[in-house]
Amino acid sequence: MKLFDRPLMLTRYRQFKANRQSDWKFIKFFAKAAYGIGYELRPTVAISPGLVLERHAANQPKHPGLRFEDREYSYAELNEAVNKAAHAFAKLGVQKGDVIALMMDNRPEFLFTVLGANKIGAVVSLINTYVTGEQLEHVLCICGAKWVLAGGEHVSTVHSLGDALPVSEEQLIVWTELPEHAVPSRAIHFNPAFDEASSQNPPCTADNAGEAPSVYIYTSGTTGFPKAAVYTNRRGLQSAWVFSRAAIGITPDDVVYTSGLPLYHSSGLMLATYTALAGGATIALRRKFSVQEHWADVAKFDVTIFSYVGELLRYLNNAPAHSDERRHRVRGIFGAGLRPEFWDEFVDRFNIPHVFEIYGATESPIGLINLDSQPGMVGRMMPGQTLVRTLPESVEPERNAKGSVIPCKVGETGLLIGRITKVNTFDGYLDKSKNKSKIIENAFGEGKHAYNSGDLLKLNPRGYLSFEDRLGDTFRWKGENVATNEVGDLIAKHPGVAEATVYGVRVPHNDGRAGMAALVVDDAFDLEAFGAHVRESLPRYSRPLFLRFEDRLETTATYKHVKTRLKEQGFDPAQCGGAVLFLKDDRYTELEPELLGKIQTGDIRL
């Protein structure tokens, strides 16, 4: 029996759905297909993205593997380009286990780097292209980078670190795209090395497969600077096969479009690109998301599947009609964050037959997927996953007399946790000391530990789950997780800021939460200089859009800021009891009633 056969999966699902009492049997059947069967997922079989690419190049060499702008690579050509990167790295002295920190826009060379390094056993640390200064120094240091590879479009940002750059300039590799991109005098210009390298498969690809780390992807976490989450070869491909084979049924006939989701995110690389690779489909890559060009790209690339985040779909839904928005071959979309309030409107307007809404996180071994396009749901729990009650005013799970967690009942909201097993492992962060807070010990009995998602979900009838909120000090804005402690620490460094706390607030007609800061300031505070500090220190998505000023900030007995009242009051000056400032055109200005009204009605897009 081929459990990864999509027609069989759909047939089985219809059979189970006909009898509501059999829903749980289907979930177990799907979980077994997704996690327990198939040689690619067996722990004893070594697999890697590089090996998968080589197999496709051998089995379907002329099939389109990658489309980008006006370029197209067959699987054979894609594999040859990846091989050239691998051989060029090896000639430069990159060795197995070395970490290459990569800062580059979405373009084919990004994939050449990741897959080429994978073939020779090097690890690629994926750097957010919006981070600068102190944040950039931090992420380059914690990954243990021995090499830094910057696209020509970002070399000035990397080089501006000066002595803070954790590698010597001789270990700075620059891969230019345009003639005007400058290469520092002592840095390595990668273009000639790539052009001269062999295009043959390296003999060591199979030796570097299995449980070895493949990439590091950064997550904001709940406190402090970003943490590097470890993706092994197995883990990266496991989720890809789940989506590609068991859920969506991707085949070589499909064209999977990244929609401009950044490849330094798990949503861009793991969810979109590796899922396409797992199914032998064509990868359609875009440099950055564009509302105006989205449907033109769908037509140009002949897209059948595209990935999304909720904010992207909101932009499309708010945009004027496009001539190609219903004339396409799209059979489904997959991603996270399609809001229930415009789910039906979106699929009807854009003629989308199927929505595969998912739940997951960069470092999380818990994954959910909505198989039957149930609006507002992220799927149903798999075996080993449990929604549990939490203690009042706490993020800790409630336990029974035996010390085990207490499952939620239908209609209740609780913390989603997942049993850690040999198959469903928690690879965690590169800094292992950060893992403890994510593990709930003895959750299901002695020695039966669980992963703490840190997220609140609601248990609905028939086992469906809907996302409610995130616990801890993070919020999501513009498709990015923002760590409030990290932002607060940076803005508190500005002269005149005696104390600062940052939190997310709901804004009508927007997904996620926008950043807001409450400040205690003294006479040295200069608003214009503070605004410049925010612009220079923080990526656009994590800059507080709203400011309020307080005489003092409420704290707990352990001096942690209490944000409940602040979050409830939001950004309305009438609720806040004083003036609120709004970041408009990169300057903080008072939120007057007219401006407030336009934000609340959605006339001003944030």
C-alpha cells in the first residue's frame, strides 16, 4: 500500500468523514503515513537535500527544476550549478562542519549556496537581511560562523561591522549579481571561483546525509536576541515529505511558487522550496513579494501551488482586481495565518480550490495541517499532541494528582504540547542551554517529556484546533516574530529613556499585532533623536508603531514588567489616559483623532 498516494488519502478521508466516529482513526492513519512510513523518513536511511536533488537530476534531468525572473534551470542544470558551488567552497577551504553565514536576497544563488554546502557537509546559517548593527553582530557570533557569504546587495551592511565582524576579511565571501556591487579588497570574490568549478556530483554527498545539521534558522524566541534553531537533514526533509507526499500530493506536474517569502525563513526554504523539491516539482522563486506582480507571476510560471503567510493574503485581498487573479491553474495554497473573517471571501474571489492552513514554528517538532479547508482551523491533533490546561496567570501547564498534564475539553483554550519521541525529536537551539524552557518534563508520566509550543489554541468540535494567541514575550507582525525584550533593550539604550517595555497591540484590518512601547523618560529625552535611533537599530517590522509615556511601569515581585493593562488599553489615547505617538513616515507624531480614525477604519495601511 502506498500511503503517500494522494488519491488514496482522499478516498480514505472521505470514508472516514462519512462516519464522524471514525475521524480519529483517519488522524492516526494520516500520522502514520506522514511520520512512520516511507524510506525517506526512516532513521536508519541517510537522506539529505543534496541527495534528493541528485536523484531528481538523474531521474528527470530535463524537467524544470527552478524558475526565477527570466531564468529557468532544468533539474540537471540546477544540480550542476549546486555542484559548482560545492566544489568552489571546497577549493576555498570550506570543510565538513564549517558554518557559512549567508546574507542574500531570494535568488538562485541562495539555493546554490545552501544545497552546495549541504553536499560537502557544511552548515549554512541563514541571516535575516533586515538585521543590522548589534543584532547582526549577535547572529553572526552565536552560530559560530567560520565564513560569511554576503550577496553583493548586502556586502556593505556586513562590511560596516568593521572589527565586530567575527571572521577576518579573508573569510568574507562575496557573490555579486550586478557590476556595481563592490567587493572589499581582501574579501573573496566568489563569482570567478564558481565559474571555474566542476559541475560533477561531489563524491562525498552521501557521506554528509542523515542526522547532521543542514541549516540554522533564527527565531526570536521569547526573550533576548534571536536564537539559532537547528535543522538536521532529516528534520528539514521530514516536514517536506509530510506536506508534499501525505497532505498536498505534490508531483512533478506541479509548479510551487514561494510568493516572495524570504528563504532565510523556514516558511520560504523549508515549507515552500523543500516541499517542492521533495515532490520533484518545479520551484518558482521570487525575490520579494509584490501585490502588483503576484498574479502575473502565477500566470508566467504556470503556478499550481503557492505558499503564503496571512499578511500576504490580506494584501492581495485588499488590492484592486487583477486580470489574472481568477485565470490560473492554482489547485491549492498552503501556509499559515489566513484569517477566518475573510477566508471564504478570499477563496471565492481568487478561485482557490483548496487551502492547506498549517501550524508550526521554526524550532518546533509540532506540526498541524488543515486537510479539508475548514475555515479558521489549523487542522486536528496528531497522536502524541495534546492541548492542555494552564495554571491561572501562568504559562505553566496544570497537572493532576499523578503529576501529568490535564487535557482540555471541547470549547476550551489551552497550551499545545507534543510528546518527544525518537521519530518526533526536538533538535532545539544551537545553544542547548536555551532548550530547557521548551521542554515539559514528565508531562505524560515518568520520563515522558513534551515540547512546549508556547501557543494557545482552542479545541473545537471533531478535534479541530484554531489558533488563539502566543504566550510569552513575542508577537507577530508582517510575518515576523518580534521579541519584545529584545526591542525594549535596544530602545532603552537611548539617552533619556529611563525604562521601556514593549508589547503587541491589535490593529483593526491588520493581521498579527503591531509593536507599541511604553516609556519612562527624563529631561535628556529627545524625540527626534529617539526616532532616528529606532530607525537605525531595528528592522522595520520590529519598530514600535505606537509610543506612550508613563510616570512609572508596573512590575512583578521579580521586576518583570506587567503588560496586561497596557495591552488591553491598546493605542487609543482615550483608553491610555494620555497622548499616544504614531510612527508616520519614519517620524513619531501625535495620534490625533482624525489619524486615529483612519487607522481604525483601515484607511491607513500599516
